[in-house]
Amino acid sequence: MCSAEPINCFPMLMNILSNTFLRLFNSTARIRIWSEPFPTISSPELKNEFFFLSLSYMLILAAGLPPHFAVSSMEDYKVKTM
């Protein structure tokens, strides 16, 4: 019924227990429970905006890494580190 992850199993357990108690009290109503741990993005404009924001962040991050390694190796060269 549910996977081993607690985030998926708890809502399923609550659904089973709730519906069991409703049946014990002769009710015809049913309770539906769902779990959505990560919000979904429905509009394509928002998806594109998120994609380009993430891409620009990664490009800025990637542009800063090579100078960091170059400065580190120059410092090692100055101190004559083996």
C-alpha cells in the first residue's frame, strides 16, 4: 500500500484508519488523504523563469570556480609546496 518512506506511509495510514472508523460508525462518507511534499509548478511561464534563474546562478557559480583553483595553485607555487 505504501513505500518504506515515512513521508508516503503516514498519509496512507491516516486514510486507512479514518475510513475504518467511519465504517465502524456506519457512515457512508469516505475521507481521501494525499501527500504532495514538493509543490508542483503548473504554469509554463513560471517553469521557464525558474529554469533561467537556476541556469544563471549555475553560470555565475561556474565562472567563479576556475579563478579559485588558479589562486590556490599560485599560492602553493609561491610557498613551494609539493
